[in-house]
Amino acid sequence: MEIFEALDATECAHSAAALAGVDPKTVRRYARMRDAGRPTSGPMSRRPKLIDPFMPKIEEWVERSQGTVRADKLHERLQLLGFHRGRADDAAGGRAGEGTLAGRPPRTYRPWVTEPGLWLQFDWGWGPKVPGPDGGSERETLLFCAWLAWSRFQVVILVWDRTLPTVISCIDSTLRAIGGAPTYVLTDNEKTMTIDRVAGIAVRHPQIVAAGRHYGLQVHTCVPFAPESKGGSEATVRIAKADLIPTSANLREKYGSFAGLRGACAVFCQQVNTRVHRETSRTPASALDVERTRLHPLPVAPHTLALAESRQVLRDQTVRFGSVRYSTPPGLVGQEAWVRADGEELVVVVDLSRLAHRPEWMQGPAGLMEVARHPLSLPGRPVIDLAHYPNHPQETDGSLRQPKPKPGNDAEEAFLQLGPGAKSWLIEAGAAGTTRIRVKMAAAVELAALIGPAEVDLGLGLAATAGRFAEDDLMSIVQHRRHGTRPADLVVADETHSVQPGTSAWADFGRPAS
């Protein structure tokens, strides 16, 4: 009633809102309700929404992420639950627009209008920590993020460092992924690209200039504080990090390996390049087909700075550098690889475009890819990563892997079908040099037909653990169990159990009787 009284007195929504202490929109809403003859007291009617059946699940996700989960990630999970229309913006919401600072007007700038095949931008961003190349402690990773300014096609490459050879290797892979070279490459003012600035003029790195001539493009550095040139590459890095770095906002699990993170980068590029861009109203992949007609052809061989020394992967999956053998992942035997020393590490790089059959673990754009990184060693001390030999009969601790029993006839198959205890008994009995082993296996199968395979399999497992492989050992163990004694009740002889009598009886020896 105070709102209506103030509105009748002032006949202005803003003035009535100031008198009643409410928002002007509230005054207009109540005025429309009074004019329409609707009641202004009691609960307001609420129109049902498509998202209502999923609100409990959304609230669970929002509470689990402490309110930081993104709306697009909620929408992806809701689609798996059957929600295919609308968006989950009601739960997460969007960011409010930025206002002016200290009363100053907002900054304005001229939009950057690009042409097809003209500009390629790239920038760097820190990636998540993953186990190092040797499988030890976790190390920081780097995301090389590039995009074509006209088609908005993005390429994200995962690397360990951003040295000059790595930068050129990433540029080569990006150019081969987009299928050509643009006229200009725009990047930030970092030391690998710009060695100095004199009177505001950037002095290019001479090796970068040579690499640009090799690919037929010119390298430029962006203008500081220019949102249309510098902001484009920074936005690419921000979007990639928001999707790839595990946070409570994207509900992504922690990565267990460098290869797993590399696969996630490939999936991310596939997603962003096949969905409609809000600025161009088409997918970057379809726009790239148009832009490729304006790109320059690429040279067959990459730049020599990114390749270093050429080596051939030997039959034992190793390359030799400085009279030392270094292992490589499977699938590269007989292929050409390039090795270079980076500080105290050796980097092994291959050209994916030259591989006739790319292994399954090699996901990413065509071009150069780092496949291995080892600490430098001395002659006579080969550096072998056992993870590069997944099917080798040697365990990670150096011991030989136990062979798995494989039946060769019906009798062996009948014995192994008793269970895991029979397999353990066969392995231990073979290692102990047991005689008449086939006869004992047949006797175990006959005993299983009488009392059941579960009981015999458990007895065989106990026999394998205790090392009892004589003729009647299995029958003795089975009979002992049938009397109700559990394996946990058996006393194992060790230092804490002894059959030697104690000395307490000799405590009063030689003392006079009281």
C-alpha cells in the first residue's frame, strides 16, 4: 500500500520508488497488476520451466563445486540426463557487465577487420601438472594456443618448454594442421621472438626471421594494450585453460600422464572447431575450407632449427645420441627421428606427416611432435623407460614377469578351470621342480568332482602358499579344513613363536626354602 500511495502522490515510477524504498521496476509491476485487476497480495504465480525436473541435480553440482561450475559444463551433463532444450544458465548465471571506472567513460577502439589467409596468432599458457617424462615427480606443462583470425580455427599443442626449437616445432605443426601458411604470424613480445625493443620498435630474433623465410611468412609482435590484436590470442589461451585445466568449474578429473593430457587437447580442438562460432555464425572448420584457398603452400621439410640431428629408430626402439641409447615409444621402429639436447635433457621429435601408419597414442595435428624426453647420460649407461615396452616380459622393478598358464589339452584346461588357486599351484609347483605334476593335477580334478571345485581350488591355493606339493598334501589340507579349522587360525612359525621351554622354573634355583 505504501507503493500505491507513493505512486498516486507522484504519478512517477522513479519518484514513487524513491519514496517507498523499492526498485522502479517493482513499482511498475505492481501498477500493472492493479490496473489489470489482479490481486497484489499472496504468493505470485510461477510459470513452470523446462529445467525444473533437473534442479535437484543442478543444485548438487553447484554445491559440490562451491558455486564455481560453468553453465556450459552443466548443460553438457544435463544433455546426458535427457535435457536437450534450453540452457543451464539459471543455475550458474553469467557475469555482470563491467561499468566505468572512477566515473571515467569506457575505452573505445576500432574493430580489427581481417582477411582470409592473412593473420595467424599464437600465445602461451601454463597447463596442468602431470608426471614428468621419467614418470617421477609432477612437472608444469605449457599450452601452445594458435588461431586463424578470420576463420577462428584453433590449434592447441601440449609441450614441456618454450625454447626456440620448440616454438618453431609448434609453428610447423600448426601450419600443417591448417594446411598452409598465412602472410603474417602475430605473437607476444617474448625473448624467443623479440630480442630487444629500441624506441618502441621490436628487434626480431634472427633465427625466427630465418624460420619465417623458410615458411614464407612474416613474424610480427602485437601492440601492447590492443584488445583486437593481443586480446584475440589471449582469449584463445583463456578458453583452452578453462576447459583443459582441472578445476571445480569444469568438473574435469586430474590427468595421470602427459599422453592423456595430449589426447584431451586433441578432443578440445575437435570440439571448438566443429561448433558454431557466435561471431561468424558458422563452424571454424567450414570457414577454414574457404581460408585454405588463400594460404601459401608449405615446404616439404620442417625448418632445420626444429629438427636438430637426424636418427633412425632401431629395432630395440632406441635412438643413439652421444654413444648412448635412449628409448622411444612403440610404433616408431625404422622411422626417422630428430634428437636435440635441451639443457640436461634429450628431446626426441618425429614428423607425423611422414609416418605411413600413425600409432594410436599419437593424437594431435600433423607435423612435428615430441615423443620422448630423457635426462642426458654417459656412454655405457643407456636410458630406458620401461613404459615404452608395455608388452615386454620384464617388470618395472627389473624382475621377469610370471607367465600366464595356457591350457594345451583337455586335461590341463580341466585343471585350470578349478580357479585361481589351481593356477597359483601350477606356477609354484613348476618353479619348485615338482615331479609327477600331471598325475597330481588329474587327482585334483577327480577330487573336485567328489567334494566340489571351490574347496579343492582353495586347498590348492593354500598348498601353493605353503609350498606343499607332495602326493597326499592336497588331501591332507582338504581334510584339515573339513574339521573346521580356518586358515587364519593356523600358527606360522616365526621369531615371536618358539617351542623352546622358558626359564621361569629356574628362577628360585639355589634359594633356601621359606
